[in-house]
Amino acid sequence: MKILHALVKKEILQIIRDPSSVIIAFILPLISIFIYMYGINLDFVTVNIGVKNDDNSPEISQLVNSFGCSKYINSEVSDNMLDLSQKLIRSKIKGIVVIPNDFSNRLEQKQSADLMVITDGSEVNTATYLQNYILQISNQWLATSKYSQLMSPQIVNPQVRTWYNQDSNGYYFILPGSIAITMTLIGILLTALVVAREWERGTMESLLSSNVTRMHIVLGKYIPYFILGMLSMIFNMILCIGIFQVPFHGNYLVLTFVSALFLFTSMGIGLLISTKLKNQFFASQISIGIGFLPALLLSGLVFPISSMPEILQHITRVLPPRYYITFIESEFMAGTIPSVAIKSSIFLLILGIILFIAVYKNTDMRLTHD
Amino acid sequence: MDAVIIKNLTKKFKEITAINVLSLKIEKGKITGLIGADGSGKTTLIRLIIGLLLPDYGEISVLDLNPSVEKDELNKKIGYMPQKFGLYEDLTVIENLKLYADLKNVPHDFEKLLKFTDLKKFQSRLAGALSGGMKQKLGLACVLLGSPEFLLLDEPSVGVDPISRRDLMQMVCNLISPKTTVLWSTSYMDEAHSFDTAIVLDQGKVIYQGNPSDLAKTSEEFENKVIDLMGGYQKTKSRIAESYISKKTDVQYTVVADNLEKLYGDFYAVKNNSFKIKKGEIFGLLGPNGAGKSTSFKMMCGLLKPTNGIAHIMGIDITEDPEKARSNLGYMAQKFSLYESLTVKQNLDFFSEIYGIHDQNLKTRVSEIIDIFGFSQIQKQKAGELPLGFKQKLSLACALIHNPPILFLDEPTSGVDVITRREFWNHITSLAQKGVTVLVTTHFMDEAEYCDRISLFYKGETVAIGTPSALKKKVKAKNMEEAFMKLILESDK
């Protein structure tokens, strides 16, 4: 006990002296939350479109006006098709609506009338969004115009409500998810260097020739960085809930418990890298590759897991962030769902224990080569 | 009674045989010195004895324990100081002591140790901020905690000045009980000569074991005998010096320091340092660790801006035209500063290129250097994997690649074995005869005798300056080591 206490105390002193671990624990989440908050925005901002109207019937000018009624769309009316298509090429506008000169004539004759809609396919999401928008506006116009009897009566009328996130506010799910990414990075980065550092500076040689046991070395690394990691986790939550006002519907105790399990697994990855490589530079490179990128790309935060190829779906099963992201998103937006919390906890606990055993087994008590 | 019994021990690293069917016994309660050339297997042997490495073949018994299986038991009885001291540089002196006391489960009673090491007033200083000598004392203090039965010190006195070395020796002698066994690896022959037993290792084998006084009466003689045991050293003409092409110059004093000063806050690292070095002179800068030698060196090469004063290299003011002044310099830093991941030849190619040697000239010059330094066998090896002596030789080769008229050598022989040191000084003296001006620092007092003049440096100031014989005469000392101590102690009064 005394030895473990001494090792933990030593590590805490080193954390205090070395600003880099404090920067990783507290400045990194700050930067990353700002990036997720403002840099990655999945919500639509105002989109510009061009409208060319060749039909000068007064009914049609109403349709032209209603294109610009939404707060998300700016429409610009022009007669110069060349000018509009130039603007589309330069990405000044995202779509063009052309109303042909026989549009109202055909409607008068109760024939179907065509609208031409050109969208910018290089931004697929915006293009689809515009197509739907224009369809919706023209239908609305038709229903209120004198041609309304032409519409077939609508029998099915979907009333849409978005649960858990009424305003479809992107950062309500991005921010809690980003905590998972940040915590993966923190858990791995904090620990990836600390064993390698002892080997590089030659202090491991001294430890190995004292009364220290293998369990002392492993716990002596887990405990202090777990404490620091939990402080960083609390800091993340305060930023998210307190400063950025992300609504939290869950239970703080459950959140803390599952987060602690998640931190335990991330630290395991970091310590395993450090124990195996014994080289700080190499360890830091590998931890970004192994820790950060899969967490970002394969955890389901950015790309839904269900749309990945089957093999990748299986790979995500061993990634701790996958379970944590599912948990934290539901915890924030829907409140505690026992089945999700229990499933995530069990998986994280199993992964954490496997990693702990791997770290323990790989901790050398002798020098392997000179 | 024997503390260590080794029978037919062999240890290989890939193709290299570090320990080759070695057998030896180390007597209990004695101080045993372990000497040998670089790469002779000293560190590997110590690590095998305490179970940090496992043997390939053979038997080891240490304090009646088998280090391969009973390492935990053995750890409680030993104190081991590795070459890098094993200190936590970001912990303070007292925090390091407390940590190691807790790890060994001994009470926090450091009064005696702090008094002996003179570290009392530096208790709250970070270990990383201590001078080399003080680090070693602290490292030793940490190892001595809990009064181990068996003390193993791996080259504790590398890069340490004579005074700190004497202190270290006194610490060990005063702080251990008469029953304690000590195994002390060293490259200082005077140290080895003063021990109870000396073991000489060569290529992983014991080539001599016995009382050092039986081998030779004085430490100088002992050194010669050890060199003979290791295969002998034959002084030959230095091919390095022969191939040197000197530049014509009218400058009489090639290196001039005029009132150099360096101030850190209100602390003078260097205070009014002045000297003039003639063309072809070997000028030695001696002094204890932390006296300001390296700071002076860095100011002389324009790596550090002096607070006051001027340095002239070949008559050029170093602050005014540092590039031109530096093109006349070959500099060998204290720390190995070549690219460890490049091969020997790639390092040479690179340094030729940055000194402005290109294309065909580069090819001729590099193959010439490889030939005269004897690198042809190792030219494809990575620089980081070379034994220390070869690393130092490669550093010297890189410093000489552009035939500079001036050489700055900062502790060129630190950690190098006796034979390589002799070779080195043969090159240095021969180069000086061809007109190369040499400014050199060293902790080996026998090397100081090779210098034409010496400046003794202490606490940032010049304490004495003159030829070795004049300095010895001044304080009536029989050798340079004694002169060094007397002059330093005198200036302390």
C-alpha cells in the first residue's frame, strides 16, 4: 500500500509540474467543443436560389414571391439565364427555378405544367433539401391559387414531429457525442506517454530494481490518470450543460458511472500502447491513429453504423466510443434508458478488464534488450 | 564468502555476444572495480547480476539467490544506480528521496545523507536543475537508502570533475557498513586502482581479476598495465593530422575572448572571462561541473549571445558576422549531436554538404575521411547503434570534415575507454602541430597534461591560467589532479 501510495503521489507531482497533461485534460476539450460547436454545423444556413420567370401572368408572380418567403431561402429573380447559370457555377446560388412561358396556359387548359429545377449536385444534402422545398412551395401555392381544384384531394396528411430534439438542433447531439471523442483522445493521450517516459528516462530501471511489483506499476499509472481524466470529464460536462446549455434529461449518477467505465477503457488503450512501444514519440503517433480516428469515423457519431459495410459494423463492436456515444446521446436527449445504460456498461467493463489484463501481462519486469 | 558466483555465463543480443562464457566470483564486503573498453559488457554484466536481464546460458548466484527467479527477494537486498541515475528530473531533491524511501519501505530520515551530499540547501530544487555532480550524489543517496547489502554502481563518475568524484568516493566509503559489497564500474583508472579488487573485462570475458596494487604500484602504471591487458596501444602517426590541409593566415591569436560575461537574472554564469589562444596551441578549459565552461563554449561559437564582452574567431567578431566566423570552426558538442537514425556515411555526407562541399569533392572527401578514420567496416551502421568510442570518433570526423583551422571540443573523451582516449589525444596533439588551434574541456586530469596552457574555471570566473607545470608549481602539487583541488579550494577561501 505504501509503495502504491508513493507511486501515485509521484505521478501526481509529475502531472502538476508538466503542463502538457493539464493542457490535454482541460484545454483540449475546450478547443474541441468550440470546433464541434461552430466548425462542424450540420444545420442548414440560408441558401440562395435564382428564379427565372418567363410567364408574366399575375398568378405566377405570386408563386415567384413565395419562393423567397422562408427564412432559410433567399430568392433572386432574374431574366438572364446565362447570368444565373454562371452564379450557380461559382456557387453564389445553390439552385435555379425556371418557370416556362406556357406554365399558366397549360394550367388553364387543365394540363400538367412543368417547372425546371436545377440544383448543385456537388452538395448533395443541400440539393435534396432544395428539391423538397421547391416541391412544397409550389404545392402550397397551387392549393391557394385559383387552380386549386386541379389538385387531387390529399387523403394522407403526415403530421411530422421530431422527438427528443424538437428544433432539430444539430449541436444537441453533436456536443455530447464530441465528449466521447474528446475523452477517447484524452484517455489515450494522457497515458500513452507515461510508461514510455519511464523507459526513455531510465527511471524504469531504478523502479525495476526496487521492491515495486508489477501490480504496483500498473495501478500506479491507472489511478492518478483516472483521477485527472474524471476531472476532465466533469469539466467537459460543465462546458456542455452549463455553458452551452445542451438540455440534459438523464441522471447524473448514471452518467458519471458509465463515463468512468469509458475512461477506464480508453486509458487501457493508451497504457497498452505505451507499455508495448516504450518510446514516447512513436506512442503519441500511434495513439492518434489507433485512438482518435476510429473513434471519430467508426463510432456512429458522424456516419451511422447501420449504413456501414458489414465488416466495418463488426469492427465497431470492439470500439469503446461506439457504446459510449449511443449511451451519452440517449442520456442527454431521451433520459436514462436502462437497457442502453446496462448494455453499454457491460461492454465497456468487459473491454476495460481485457485491456487491463493486457497491460498487466505486457508490463515487463526485466529489460528485454539493450 | 562470495556475494556473487557466476559460472559459464553467456548473453547474446541478436548477433552480438555481449557476455561470452564468463565465470567469476565477487567477494563479500569488498569494493570491486569493473573496468573495460566500451562495449566490453560491463553494463550487461551488472544487469544480469541483478536480474534485469536473463542469461542465455550459465548460472548466476547473488547473495545465495538466483536473480532469474528470485528477483523480488534480491531487490530488497541491493541498491542499483543505473548509468542515467534513475532520478525523476521533474521531482525535487527531497521528493526523489521520499519516493525511493517509500519504495524501499524505510523511514524518511535523510539528515545524514543530505549533510554528506551537501544537498541540504538544494532540497527543494528540481533534480533536473542540478549540476551533473550533484545529480550523481543524489542518485547515490537514493540508492544508499535502506542500507543495501550489495551496492552496484554503473559508471557513476562519467563527466564528473575531480572534486565531485572524490566526494562520491568518500560518500560510498563513509555511508556503507564494512559488510557491504560494492561493484563499481568505471573508466577512471585512478578510481579502479584504489579499490580492493579490479575486474578487467574484454569482449565479454574476464581478462584480469585481482588486487590492483599487485598489478601496479601507481595508478599511472596501472593504466598502462590495463592497456597492455586489453591488447596494448601502439602510438602511430595520426593519419587524421597528416591528411589535414591547413589554411594560410596572418592572424596570430586565432581565438580571443575579451571580458566575456553571461548574466542570467542576477546570477553570473560567466564573469569577465578573457584569454588569447595562439595559432596551433592546445588550450584547456578545466573546472568543476557547473563552473560555466559550456556557457563560455557556447558564447565562443556564437550559439549564445554574451551579456558583455567580445569573442574573436580568426580576427572576426563572432556577434558581427557569426556565419563567417563559424566557418573557421569545427565544433564537437558534449552531447552526441549527430543523426542517430542515419548511417555513418549518411552523417558524413550530410555534414559535408552543410559545410559547402558538393558533388565530386564531397565524394572524394567523404571516402577519404572513411579511410583515415577507419570507418569502412561500420559505414553502413546507424550512428545511434555505435559504441560510445566510435560515436565520439564520428563526431570528431564531422567536426574536421571542412578542414577548420580551429577545433572546439567539449568533453570529447567523456565515457570513452582508456585506449580510445589515447588515440584521441594522439590526433589532437598531431593536429595542433599542423597549426590547428584547439580549445578543449575535460574532466580527466591526466589529459590536462597534454594542453599547452590551461585556464582553471570556477563559479564563472578564471581562477588560474598558465602552463600545466606552472600551475603545479604554483601550489606545489605533484600532479594535475592535486593542483586542481588545491587551486579550487584556495579560491573558495
